[in-house]
Amino acid sequence: MNTGNARMPQFFNKENVQQIKTNTKMKNVIITSFILALVLSSCADKSQAPAAPAPPLLPVLAITSENTTTDAEYPASIQGTVDVEIRPQVSGNLERVFVDEGAYVNKGQTLFKINERPFREQLNNALASLHAYEAALINAQLEVDKLTPLVQNKVVSDYQLKTAKASQKIAAANIEQAKAMVGSAKINLGYTNVTAPVSGYIGRLPKKQGSLVSATDVEPLTNLSDVHEVYAYFSLGETDFINFKAQYAGNTLGDKLKKLPPVTLVLADNNAYPQTGKIDMVDGQFDKTTGAITLRATFPNAGGTLRSGNTGRIRLGLQHDDAVLVPQSATVEMQDKVFVFTVNKENKVTKMPITVSGKSGTNYIIKDGVKSGDQIVLSGIDKLQDGQAIQPEKSSPAKVAQIINKK
């Protein structure tokens, strides 16, 4: 076989080789174009990325200092101007009860009637004794009148006259004693009619009609309260009392009491009693057990709204000069601490702890942490982060009031 003239296989001829080269170039071009498109697309995505958000626009307030008043509240117990126990003065059966629990009675009005028959008999007995002694005195006087001229004429000895005069004095003394017995019987008879010593409201009635009552009973017939005015008693600690006295001018405590402003009584439902009161008494000494001193405020109570035994709180106003004020709505509380967000010259916020010394309306009085002239964020602080930048918006007084009222 002649191998020298053998032909190349059709797959490896020149045309096929050329075609393969051409296809390879085309593939390279396509791949290169695809890669270039990816690069261009990536660059285009980067150029179209959104810009960082603008800092939030938040209202900012400049802190000021001014004279203000804070309210301090102290628990108070309320009593009528007169609170009396109605007790029987004599023993006997309770014959009548003329009042009902909670009724208003006038001074002198009959409340209870105790069976009077034993005491009326005692009075009659005392009167009988009085009349007997009065008759004995008349008889003694007659004897003296008879013996006097006989002694003068020396018919009888003066011994008999002296004896008659002694009997006369005994009769006169017996009359005085009988009168006292009559008076005592009348008093006891009067005690069977139990009346109101003052005008006021009747309390509970533990004794009912027919009960046996006695002056030695532990429980009274009832209690009677005169509440046309009421006393509210409250206590101040030693430090509070010193600060309280320092607020007002006057050389003596009496002078200071005259210059005290009216006080408010906050009732158990947290509503203020519509009429203000006046502090008119300070106890003479501190309680050794509690270290507190008692004060009394008097409130008018013409409508009888308040009763003895009510409780409440006395609200005192204390003056503060040049106090630094921060709206409560501009603060946030975390772990028993209070914070505000201050704004620096670069409009970045700082979470600043503050020390609160009291409240004045909707404002905190600041003892430490910020000072007058500092800028704080007024609202929108719940999403702020320490060091975050903001766009400060200065707030007018009307805007501040609107934001606080909205809170």
C-alpha cells in the first residue's frame, strides 16, 4: 500500500481547521463582550445607589431659668371642728331613739330618751324630804319664838332657848341638804333626755331602742360631728419644716402663718376640693417617734361634702428662684434615671442624665445635668441615638405649648 500518497482525513483538512479558528475567535469576542457588559452594569448600579438619608428635622428648645412654684403633697386626715361622743349620764332602758344614722341635727335637739320613771321617783322623794325639813324648820322657829320672852322674863333658863336655836339650825341645814338632793334628782331626770351639744351629723347607732345603757359603757350611744368647717391634719419632716419656714417672712412662727398662701386639699379620687384652706396651727413639738411635726389647715365645708374620717393630701406650694425648667415631655426615663438629648454646635445630640428636684406644672425643675442656655430636643426623642445628627427646628412658645399639650 502506498502510504505516501494517502489523503488526510476530512475532519483535519484546511477548511475545517480554518473554521475552528474562526469559531474560537468569535467565542472569545462574545465572552469578552459579556464580561465588559457585566463590568459596565456593575458600574452603572454603583452610580445609581441611593444617597444617605438627610438628618431628621426635630424641634429644639433653649432651656431657660425662671421663678416658679412647686407643689408638694402630704397625707392628711380630716376631722370636724367638733367631734364628740354622745354617752349616757345615767343608767336605764333606752326608751326612744329620735334620730337616724347620718342625720343632721341642731344644737339642743333631742337624740335619745332613757326611761325616766325611776329618776322622777327619786325627784319626788327628794322633794318630800325637802318639804319635811322645811316643816321642821318652821317648828324649830316656833319653839325659839316661844322661849325667847320666857327667858327674858326669867321664867325658864336660857338652856332651853339655846337648845331650840340649835334645833333650828339643824332644820335649816337639813333643808339645804334636801335642796341639793332635789337638784341632783332633777339633773339625773334631765339626763334621761339626751340632746345634741352641737349642730352636726350623727354617726352610727350601735344601741337600739330597748337596750340597757349605762354611763360606764365602753361604746358611746353615737358620735356627733360639727363639720361646717373641717380640720385637715398633716405632718412635715424636720427638713421639710425648715424649708417651709424659710419660704416666708416673719420674726415668729405666728407671723409666718399669717403670710402663708392658701393650700389645696386633694381628695381620695385625686380631684382637688373646690375651696382652698388656711394653715392656722403648728404643733408645739416634734413627734419623737416619727420625727415629724403636725400642722393644721382649716377648710370651709358649708355643703357638708367633707366628713370626719375623710382622708386626702394637702398640696403646698414652694417658691423656687431662678429654677432651670425642662418640659417633662422632652425627657425619657430608663432604669430609674431621667435623660434629655442635648444638641451641640455640630447639631449632634448627646444623651444627658439629669437630676430632678421637683415638678412645676408640666415641667421638671433640674438640679443638675443641664443649665440655662443649653439646647435640648423637644420631641421625637424615642428614636434618637447618642451622637446622631439632626436638623434643629427652633420652637416658639406657642409651638412648645402645642407639643406639651399634645403629649
